[in-house]
Amino acid sequence: MARLSVIVPVYNVEDYIDRCLESLVCQSLSDIEILCVNDGSTDESPAHLRKWADRDERIRVVSKPNGGLSSARNTGIAKASAKYVCFVDSDDRLYVNACEDIVRMMDESDADVLTFGATCVPGEAVTSWLYDVLSPRNITYNSFDPDILFKESSRPFAWRMACRTDFLRKNDIHFDENVRFGEDQVFCFAVYPRASKTRFSSRKLYEYLAARPGSLMDRMNADVYTKMLEHVNIVDHIFSDWSELGILDRYSEQMMRWAIDFCLYELIRVPQDKFLEVTDRLGAVLRSYIPIGYVSQIEDKVDRAFLSNLLQPGDTNLYRRKCSAIGFYERRFLKRFVYRWALTDWYLT
């Protein structure tokens, strides 16, 4: 029986899938299952998959109508037969010892979740923020601690995680198919609070190809307005899940700060004619989960002023005040994150 199921969602990646599968069939650990989920590809990807499946019996090809990345990954989780599962995007690669290291560390720690490191290609795509995100430290948590999400290098990529298959199924954890962009973020916020034990490893096991031309991330980055609406959708899904889990009130301050920091980078770039709409949408989501009176308890006066404006129902008379709050908070954002995020010239113009 396979010890690790590697789930590879495949959609129109005929130029990349061979390099991905080559890295998997050459793994030092032989008893793995490679689940390739063809998500309705319209190019030659299915032919490539058939070729590889004929060559290596460990490769299982599952074909389905196009449903998106989350749907393909969920299909893989449902079909997985191994004790552990991990995810590899079809334009990325695993290093040769990756599967062996994943199984060894999961066995040693008896963790529900393992988060490991990765490298990024091409090298010029690596900002200081991305380097930090892909470079976790060695630490194990024996229960949920908010530091896992807010201080460790745990987000936002699901392909840096391996999970116990029974842990995902027992807790009904899956990728949200109603989130078109940022499904990994939602998945992370669902997984870590439910894990009895979480291990982080500094070992870099994964090679990430940053924003290939035509990828979903590449297209979404070109449309700030749409991406901002998806960010609001992500916040809504995560807050809803934490509310149902009964932990939102306990960590409301950390979650509010995360939501603002998560959305602000896109919010300050939204076109002027869309600004009021997206701020009202974000404010409505936050109001539905966290009382406005909570804002008065925030010690940081900049955060307090910004949220006070944001959480008020929108009308045109509030536009100037909201713009002022955004501008004030943007300066705080730059001061807080400029070195870590290494903001590029296109953002500053």
C-alpha cells in the first residue's frame, strides 16, 4: 500500500506537466501514489497523462469535467488511498527526497499536519516576503495556537502542506469550491485550528514556479478590482468557518488585523470609481461577525480610526472620510511592511 498520495490537479498545462511528473516518478521513496486529476483539459495534457500512466503504474489518472483547482484537489482527497496526502501543482516540482522526508517526519511526529519549505524559480521572482513565507523554522505545536497562523510561515500555499488523510476526512476538511482565487488561504485557516499536532520543518522540499504566463494568479493580478472582491469573499468564508468552530470571538483581534492586512494591499490599488463599493462590502462582512463596539477596545489609534470608518454602512458622505482613513493606514502599512514585503516599483507608482 502506498504511504503517501501525491495529488496533482491538471488543467491545460501541456508545457509543464512532464517536468512535474518526472520529479514525482524519480522520488527516492518508491511506495507513493500519484493521483493526477484531469480537470477538463482542452489541450494535450490528457495525452501526456496517459503516456506517463502507461510508463509508471503508480500514476492514477482521474478525469472529470472542469470545476476548478479546488474541485480537482477535492477529487484527489476523495480518491487517495495512502495514510498521508500532499499537493503538487502541475507546473511545479518536488525535490528527489521530498516524499521520503514527508513520510519520515509525519511518522516521527505523529502530526496531523506538516508544513515544509520551498524554493522559488525564477530567482528574480523571490521577494523578501516570499522568501520568509517559504522558509519555516523547525518547531512543533501540540495543540492549536494562533501563532501558527499569525507568526509562523504557515500561509498561504497548500502545496507546502502534508496532512493525514483520515484527519481531513474526519473533520470534513476540503477546498472551498466557491472561492475562485485564494482557496489555499481558506484551506489553511480550516486545517490548522483543527489539528491536534502541527509540525513545521525548515527543509525545502518543493520547487515553486512563480506566476507562469496565463496562470490564474497571473490573470487575477492584472484585475485589482476582481481580486479585491475575491479577498472579501475569502475573509467571509474564513470568518464564517471560525464562527461555526466557536473560536472567532477568542481570536477576534488577531483575525481583524489579519483581514485588514490581507485586504489592504489590494484595497489601496482599487480604481477610484470602485473604491466605495469594495470598502462597503468589506465593512459589511466584518460587521456581520464582529460588533462595531469592539473597535473601541483596539489600542492602536491608527487601526482604531481605520476600522471605525470602514465598519460604518456606506454612503457618499463617508467617501472622503474613508479615503482619508485609507491614506493614513496606507502610510502605516508601508511603515510596517515595506522591508518585509519588498514592494516593487509598479506598486509605488
